Amino acid sequence: MADAPKRLKSGIPGLDPLIGGGFVENSVNLITGETGTGKTIFCSQFIKYGLENKEPAVFITMEESPEDIKADAAQFGWDLEKYEKKGLLKLIYHDPVQVNNLDSVIISELNNMKAKRLAIDSTSLVALNLDSPAQIRRKLFNIINAIKRNKSTAIITSEIPEGRKDLSRFGVEEFVVDAVVVLHYLGIGEVSARSLTIRKMRRTNHGNDVYALDISKGGIIVKKSDV
């Protein structure tokens, strides 16, 4: 019988019991959802938890500036700049136009930092500069291989266009990753509800329900009860 895979805690309260104790080490995990569902917060919380446990990390942002990422994190009481100064975090902006060298940048930064965790926000911008689903899939596959060669555990984000039933913007991201976690937001008038589903996770007996989600002053929390 094969040994159980080692796990890396997500840093999201309530999530790890649903995914076998955490993300599989050296895996690449897609966090996807429509605009405003909390994907970037998820990235910052995942990275922040590792930093608190002295795990070096790289955060590559392709949309917001590093200053905006840090300012957003500060709203939850997370001081990412402190960890930059300590040399535990590398937070960088990568121009999506330069997508062809993204995998080499990842390799370089992960090696330099000896990073345990990586977040990339968002792969939707990677794909915008490629011409076909085949090119997108090939580029994402190269990026994922670059991550895995460096023994890091990663989360990457993708945006689901409003009103679509897809799992990602281009419909290929979910096929090249090890796990897919979908964040949902339903707003009707003054009433709103957030939830989370785990669509797949390799080597994991994961939860299959729809789980209520809160974003509060402490960040993202997954509730025990299903919606």
C-alpha cells in the first residue's frame, strides 16, 4: 500500500479537514471563481500562514501591484512587508505580455528563495496573450512542471467569466492542475452568500458538498455545515 502523501496546511480555517489535512506537498492547486469571490485573499492567506511558520514563499502577481497586494493584506492584519524585509517573501509583479519567460522566472525565484510556497495570481492573464487552447495548455503545463521541479506547493488562480458554468476562463486550466477549488458568490438584493466546492484533488478523499464561506476581518473561513 502506498504511503499517504505529505500535506501542507492551507492556512484557511475549516478547509484542511475537507482535503485530507491540507494541500498535497509539491502539488499545483487551482483556486477559481467569478470576480470578487476572494481568490487574491486566498493567495495572501495561504502565503501568510506559511510565513508565520518560517516557510519561504514567492507571490507572483500579474494583475495588482505588489503595493496593492500588501495594502489589501493589511486590511486583515497581515504584514507581508515585514516578511519581505526578513527575506522570507519575494512579492513580484510579472507583466503578462512577458508570458514566454514566466516559467524561467518561476524557477529562478523559487531557487533563490528555496521557497516552500508559491502563489500566482492570475493565470487568466497568462492565457490572454496566447492564441489557442493548445498553446494555453502547453504554457500552463510548462509552468506547472517548473514549479514541481523545485519542490514547491503552489496555488494559482483563474477567473470564471460572469454567468458561465466553466471552471476557468479558458477551460483548460482545470485539466493540468492537481486540484480545483471553486469559490462562489451569490448576491440577491441585499442578501449575499459565499460558498466553496472542491471539484477535484488528486490522491485525496475530499469533501463533496457545498460549504458556506465567510470573509471577515480575519480572512477566509470555511464553515463546518454545508449550504
